[in-house]
Amino acid sequence: MDIFRKIAERKIEEAIARGEFDHLPLRGQPIPDDEAGIPEEERVAYRLLKNAHILPEEVQLLKEIAELRQALGAAATSAEKRKQIIARLNSREAQYNILMERRRLRQPLR
């Protein structure tokens, strides 16, 4: 065990002893299921993707959107390059919104 892990574990144990975690929300409840928001019929596919280290489409889109926003914030980009980044960013955001809307419409009302 490395030194940082030992230090972290000691700090956590000390905090537990002081009662710092006693009033946390969800205390004593089971850890939320990773698949809670995924429809039952899609869970096997998501599990396979996760085990193969393949990101779901919405996660890939969000990652690309974040990268594009970061690139847009870079000061060294030309006006033409900024236009290209903005166009690609708008396209990816539209794709993400459409994907999320489709998923919302497929979920049963509760």
C-alpha cells in the first residue's frame, strides 16, 4: 500500500471517529445502482459496453462538447478556426439534445 493511500485511510478513519459522516444524505442506504437510469431492456448492452471500455454515445458526445468548448476558449485560434469549432460544437450539442429527447420519450411514465 502506498503512503498516500495510508494517509487517506487514516484521515477517513479519523473523520469517522469524530462523527463527520454521521449526517450525510443517504447514510445507511445501499450504494446507488450504476444502471438505475437505464431501461431494463438496455442494461445488458450497457454492461457489455462498460466491460469493453466503450463509452455510451451520450458520454462520448459530452466529452467531445467539453473538448470543443475548451478549444473555443483557447486564445490562439483564428477567426476561421473559431467558426469551425462553433459549427462542430453546435452540431454535437444538437446531437446530444436529440439523443436525450429520444431516450426521455422512450421511458415509461411513472
